[in-house]
Amino acid sequence: MQRADHRANLAERLVTRDPERAAVCLRDGGLAVIPTETVYGLAADAAQPDAVSRIFELKGRPSDHPLIVHLASADELAHWASEIPATALTLADACWPGPLTMLLRRSDRVSDVVTGGRDTVGLRVPAHSLTHRVLELLGDRGLAAPSANRYGKVSPTTAQHVLDDIGELLDPERDVILDGGASPVGVESTIVDCTTYPPQILRPGGIPTESIADLLATPLAPASGPSRAAGMVASHYAPSATVHLVDRRADAIAAADRFRAAGLAVTVIDGTGDLVRYARNLYADLRAADDSGVTDVIAVMPPPLGLGHAIRDRLQKAAARP
Ligand code: TXA
Ligand code: MG
């Protein structure tokens, strides 16, 4: 079969819009790529260690980088966490369903494969109608899911991104990609460690740090201690092109001119006029840069406010050398 035909055939066999098919596949121990409001996740039933192990293999991800468990609603918290501090209840109430992950002390039900042996678990109730339906169909099961990209690469915000990255690694006989359209937020969830007081932001994300501090009516502590280590590596979300960071659009244009004069193919990414759109399009823009064959991307850093924290974090990691 020609390569294009093979890809079309693979897409036809893997991609569905039917949440029931995804739920059946997860119950049977397969993997389902699920749409969320942040990015697409590569999910397994958190109670099936063999299925969860396949996630690590497929992503090429170290086994000590724990996975977030996705739940249908905050009512499930007590099954998965052994202690639920008041801060967690406040945040769950205000932010779920939505782009917030909370680290809590884990319950006995949480498998070591999911947490890499840690005594905490990351929990999140995503806001996407199809994935919500899958979770409802699965009853009190949770879905362990990292972003559905190969380790260290740019996260996917469409089903097509997923097909491009890991389509060949999925098995149409037992896995599925649930297509829920483009992810509206575009950057991952904000991760808050609620096992400390004040809580710490481990990863800035779709819910601005300032909103979390307002909700808790306390300044947040800087990230430190053992929770911080897992997966918080300097280089991540990295396209193949080299990413350069500048603070102003004028600097980007001047740098682009210099690169072009030196014979390099370069593109500028600047969404600083509208941070919601900047976040939503960031990963698609980084992928488009690679697809167009440029060697260098010059990105304009937004100010460190609101979604700007998450965009700056992802751009810094995209620019860091592995
Ligand atoms: O928006 C999101 O959070 C997406 C969607 C799919 O929900 N998920 C996501 O997962 O970004 P992932 O695995 O790509 O990033 C989660 C990060 C990793 O750096 C992981 O190491 C960290 O959270 N993490 C998860 N559980 C943890 C724990 N118990 N302690 C410390 N870090 C944890
Ligand atoms: Mg990820």
C-alpha cells in the first residue's frame, strides 16, 4: 500500500467520535486518546497496570514521571485521595471541570505504576463533553493520561497531531483516538501541590496562578521539595527547529532579518496581542513551523500575567537545549 493510503487507512480505523467505543476499548484494557480542553491525553484505565505501562512504552517516557488521573467529577475525590485539605475543596469547587490538576496524598486504590511509587497522585476533572461522557460510562474508574505526544515533544491539540505523532504506534485492534476537535485552551493544566500549605504551583497552566492565589486568599509558595522533581525537566515541548526568545515584536523582526540575511529559514511566533489565542495556537504554530521546514523560530514572550505564565514556561522549555 502507498504511504498516503496507509495513513488514511490507519486514520479511518483509529479515529472515532463515539465516546462509547472509547469507553469499551478502555474497559477492555486498550488505550484511548481523549480530547480535553487543554491538550489531547493518551489514556488507560488507571486500575489496569498493563495498560498503564503501555502508555510509558508508547511515549518513551521514564517510568518515574507520574501520570495524572482524570475523574468524572469532584465527587470521586475521596476514592483517590486519602486526605482532602480545605484548599483542595475550594479549588475543586471553583475550577472543576477545568484545567486544574491537584496533587493530593494518594489512597490505597492508586497503583504504583500510575504514580511511579510516589505517595501523591495528580487528579483532574477535565472539561470536554466527549471525555466527560467516557468517564461517565466508566462509572467510578479513573483514566491515567499524560499528553498524547512522544516524550519531550510538543503536545497535541488536534486528533491529526496525535495521528502524526503516535498513530503508527497505536493498535487499531485495541486502541482508539476520540476526535473532539481542537483543544480550546491549548496549554496543559495548572498543577497545584495541595499537600503543602500554602499550596505550590508546580506547573503554570490554563488557570492563571493569580486566580488560584485569589481563590485561596493566600500567596502561593514557590515550587520546592520532592514533588517538584518528577517530569519538571528544563527541555520539553520542543519542536525540531531551534527556538529563540525575545521580549518585543520589534526585536523578533530584527532578529528574523538577521537570520534571513544569513540564509536561514525562520518564522516569527507572536500572539502577545491576545493571550487566550496565543495559548490556544501555540503548539499548532510550533508544529506548523516544523512542517514548513524552518530551521529557526523566533517567539515573542508575553508578560508574566494570567495565561502569560504558562505560555512563557512552555516557550522557555521549547527553547532549552536537551
Ligand atoms: O492538561 C493536562 O494536564 C494534560 C491533559 C491530558 O490532562 N495532561 C498532562 O499530563 O499534561 P503530562 O503527563 O504530560 O504532564 C503531567 C506532569 C508531568 O510532569 C508529571 O511528572 C507531573 O505532572 N505529575 C503528575 N503526577 C505527579 C505527582 N504525583 N507528583 C509530582 N508530579 C506529578
Ligand atoms: Mg506532557
